[in-house]
Amino acid sequence: MKLTLNDLCFAYDRDRIIKNISCSFVSGSFYSILGPNGSGKTTLLDLISGFLKPDTGYIDIDQAPVLSLSKKDISKKIALVSQDHTINFPFSVKDVVMMGRHPYIPRFSHPSYNDVEQVEAMMQVCGIHHLHDRKINELSGGERQRCVFARALCQDTPILLLDEAFSNMDINHTLHMLQLVKQSVKEKNKIVISVFHDLNLASTWSDSLLMLKNGKISAFGNSQDVLTQETIKEVFDVASIVEFNAHVQAKQVYYPSI
Ligand SMILES: Nc1ncnc2c1ncn2[C@@H]1O[C@H](COP(=O)(O)OP(=O)(O)OP(=O)(O)O)[C@@H](O)[C@H]1O
């Protein structure tokens, strides 16, 4: 599968936020998007998921424009763990995770045995099974984030978009979820595109990095090629030292304390 962004432009009002973005993402790869606050990372994921419509340009999956697909068909192809995962209605955890199966449940039907089994299994894998009858709006930030994650994984889509999806998780849960995601990239040949603020986590886990600055691509390619002192200075205006770290088999970034 190939997901292609073709000359995308987007503005919420007058100011352009996304400026002529063109690039492709292929199956079996983990991509990370990095960039300063306000550079357009969330907007770009919202465009890819079909939540926002580009002003010009288009997105296609294997050459079929995403916006020509029905909402249901898009949700069988693309799942998004968004930055804002506030759910105000007191759904149970089990019900929230089951929402991931909705694209596969015919109208006016009940979830199948297979749907129920998948939800049960995903709650186990994501470490939230013990919370299954709890109300989602009464959970901690990290617990809620794992529920939303489990819902997206239950959607079982070839494309998974993660918008700072680990921001509320402790390091144990972050590493566990990253392992799950990486496994699904390799075993299920998924395309994962994740927004990170932590350059070192992104470098350790991603095959490729996309650096965004002011709504434009500053650099895009193999993680170890893109992550340099020069790109970090250019994109974030921060001095750093970038070195290959044998423990994680990837480049890591160190910042001077003054
Ligand atoms: N709904 C909206 N209406 C108007 N402007 C918006 C809206 N959402 C975002 N913006 C603006 O668009 C720009 C890009 O926002 P976006 O959320 O895509 O940035 P980001 O790179 O994800 O930032 P962060 O790292 O802070 O999460 C920002 O200047 C923001 O103020």
C-alpha cells in the first residue's frame, strides 16, 4: 500500500498552515513527524485522516483519492489516535474499545462473536482489561489514552495515525505500546505515522522522519540521515549534539544545559 500526499495546501482562515506538501508513505514502515509547536503536525494528520479537507491538492491510497471514499470505507483504512481524546459521555471502557469495530458491524446489528473477542483481546494487550466496566471520563489521562489506543488498534486499519499518542503514558506503558505498534508495522505491514516531541524516542522507533517547519517539509527520509545537528538547529533553533548510540542502535540527541 502507498499513501501519497499531492501538493497539499490548507488554511483554517486566512493564513496558510500547510504549504504545498508532497510525499509518500509505504507499507511496513514507521514514520514520525517532528516539528515545533504550531508547525502544522496535527493539521497534517487531520488532513490525512479525512477529518479536514485540503484547500488544494489531494491524498490518495494506492492512487484512489481518499475523499472519494465513504466515511465508513475511510475508517476501514485509517485509524487516528488524536491529541484530544477527551470523551465527555460516560461510556464504559469496553464500549469505547468496541467503537473501533463499528466500521465492520452492519447497521442495526449487534457486534459478532469475533468483534467481542477482538475487543477482549485488545483490552488485555493494552493492559486495560481490569478497567473494562469503568467509565472512560473517570480514568486518568494515561489510562484514557490506552483505551483510545486500543480502540484504534481494534479498527485494524492498514494506516495508523498517532498524534502524541504516548504523551500521558509512563515509560513502561510507552515502551509497551511502541512495541505493539512496531510489531503491527512488521507483521501486519502497516503504515504508522506518529507525531512526537521526543526526538530520541522518534529516532529509536521510526524508520523515517519527516521534519515540519511553518507548514513545509524541511527534511524527509531515513531517520539516521535526517537527524543531524544541522536539521535540529534549522527546525527547532536549538543547539545539540547528535551521536549514534549503540544501546538503542540509533542516533540520540543531547542538549547542552546552558
Ligand atoms: N481549529 C483551528 N482554527 C484556527 N486555527 C487553528 C486551528 N487548529 C490549529 N490552528 C492553528 O494552526 C497552526 C498549526 O496547528 P497544529 O495543531 O497543526 O500544530 P502542531 O504542529 O500540531 O502544534 P503542537 O506541537 O503545539 O501540537 C497553529 O498556528 C494553530 O494555532
